[in-house]
Amino acid sequence: MLQITLCLLALALAGAARAENLTEESSLRLQATWIGQTKRPFSAPYTGTNSLVPEREFSRIFTSTLYAGWRLGPDTELYVNPEAALGVPLSRLTGLGGFTNNEIARTSGPDLRFYRARLFLRHTWGLGGETEWLESGQNQLAGKADVNRVVLTVGNLSAIDIFDANAYSHEPRRQFINWSLVTHGAWDFPADARGYTWGAAVEYLSAGWTLRAGRFMQPKESNGLPLNTRILDSYGDVAELERDYSVAGRQGTLRLLAFRNVAPMGDFRSAIDNAPNTGGIPDLSIGRQRRSKVGAGLSIEQRLAEHAGAFLRASLHDGKTETYAFTEIDRSLSGGVVVEGALWGSAGDSAGIAFARNGLSSAHRDYLSRGGLGFFLGDGRLNYRPEQIIESFFSRQLAKAFWASLDYQRIRNPGYNADRTGPVEVWSIRLHTEF
């Protein structure tokens, strides 16, 4: 009933602001998403503390987000997003680098929880020249803006709201849902256990290219919910250069991302060296201290035809320290194709197929092979092989604001372990509405 009430409220308040080319002074939108997953049994000679269990499993999640925005002045906007969520993950959210459902949070449980997802200000300085029209959307008020401009965003948000906004693989509520396909798998982006943080980002936009940079808070503890407000001592820095281009008249975008995280992290080699003092099993929780992690990512999106596009991502980091806020992937290569339903006469439909190949650093492998536990991984031993994922989906628009999707994932070497090669097969049904 809560979702229905919010939907009606959103329609009533926001309906008058949808006129074409009307500058919005306020906006109210809503999304609701339900995903049910089932994992088929697979063969495994052994199962550890943090393994993907080999038995059949079922998972369910629900999220609902209210997107409210107000224009405080000609160039300043305020946005707030209350959110509700519940979720029961597969295998207690362990046993994979590329987990099967990006909608599920590490704080999820079977009961619906309410919290604030975002609360941020956006200010724009126009630099003159030509103007463009910004369409109304979630956390975007419709209006004109200079093509050349500087945008400052400050507050409570997700770092991937601003960075790595790949058009074909970024939105798990409408596109691919595996963690390693939503953004750079090896970008340990700063976030609390729900995926949000506090910080600031500045963007310089010009015709055909954009430069952006930001600093964000890290959690107090690895994958924890409370954030460390000492942003000069513990932080995640990220910078991205974006360039538009054209190939044979088809639009494309290239993005280069670099990041540096500083936080009290455990070090794999230090944990291994200290293992004789901890019963022979390396333990990251002993000897945590202020350390840094650096990495980079390349992202390409390319329009292939009028109703089809492709993406490619590659990312890696130094692999010395534990995962602090995202997932246990130290290097990743992913890519895929998305086709729009207009190709078969149903404009609201879409379909896609993608792959991801995720890997670990040598230090990370050695740590796991000696029985060490990460936040997500730990089979007790490790016969290393890269984790390989194939995902495909078909999304059908059943009504003006309602989509139903069928999703299939096939995973080999879950948790990077060739002894538990699988393949693991996961089927998902996704129901999504947005107004």
C-alpha cells in the first residue's frame, strides 16, 4: 500500500510540471523495483565460511525511492530522496566477486526499512555561448543551461550518480543487474553499506567533453554503515575525463577514470606475514592502519545503429589492500550490447547481453588460498581462476510506467575458485515502475 500511495502522490504533484519546454520549479517522482532470483544447485567439492552455497536458493528484494527536487534560485537546486528497501540475498551476500543483484544492500533484511538515500545541493555557473535543454528526470529539473558550464554538487549522494554514467550499463532497475556490470568492477567506490556517502564533486562541461573530480567520505569500518566524517583523514578521491566522439556518424563516449582511497585498511601481505601469530590463518582485521589504494578505469559506450549500442569497461587497482566499500574485484573486463525495442516495433522494450571477467591480485589470491576471509570471499582454500559471468535480459513495457524483465546469469569459477567451477545459473524476474 505504501508504494501505491506514493505513486498517486507523485502523479498528483508532478503531473502539472511535465509540459514540454517548461522550466521546472519543483519535481516529484517515484520508482519501485522488485527482483526475485533463484539459483540452481551446482557441484562443489567443499564449501567454506564465505562460499556461495551449492544448494538451490531463492532471493528477493524490493526498493522504492521518492525523488523530490526544488529550484532554490536560477542556478541552484535542492534534492532529497527518501528510500525504503528490504532484501534477502543469496548465500548471505557471500561467495562472489560479481554478485548477482546490484539492488541488494549489505544492510538489507526481510523487513522493510526506511532511510534517507540522498540530500544534496547542485549549483551551476553558466559560462555563456550556446544553450541546451535539460530534460526532466530523477534528480534533474527541466530547464535551459549553457553548454559550457561548471556544476558543483555537494551533500549526501552516491558517487556513481556522477561518475561512470555509461548509457548502456549503469542502471540495475532497467538494465543489467550484476555488480560487475553496473560500474567499474575494480573501482572500490566510497560508500556506506547502502551505497551512499557524503561529499562534493565539481564538473566542467564544454562542447564534446567533460572533466569532473570529487572527494567523498569512507565508512568508519570496511563495508560498514556509519561514515567517517573526518574527510581529510579518510576519503575517496576520484577524477574522470569524458570525451564525446563519432564513428561513421554514430555517437560514442570515452571516459577515463582514476581513483585513490585512503582508509584504515588491512594489507594482504601483512596479514600473511602475521599468520604464524594468528593460528596460521591470515586475518585482515589484525593490523589495520591508514593505507591507500589507487586504481583506474576505461569506459566506452558506442551507438551501433539507430536502436542498438555497445559498451566496454576495463578497470584495475593495486590489489594490496582489502575491499573497503564495494566488492572483491581487483581487475575487471566487461562489455555488452543493448538493443532497444523500437527495432521490433515496441519502443519501451529493451534487451541486452553482456560478459564480465573478474580477477584478483597475487596478494589477494595468496591470502584466500591460505584460508583467509574477505568481507565477501573465503572458501577456505583457493584454486585460482578468473570469475567469468554472462548476463542477458529482456525487458517488456507492459504499461506506460511499468516494465517486467526476465534475466539470466551464468557464472563460472564463483569466488575465483576453479574447484567450485559451477557453472552457477541464476534466473531473475524484475518488476519496475517509475513516474
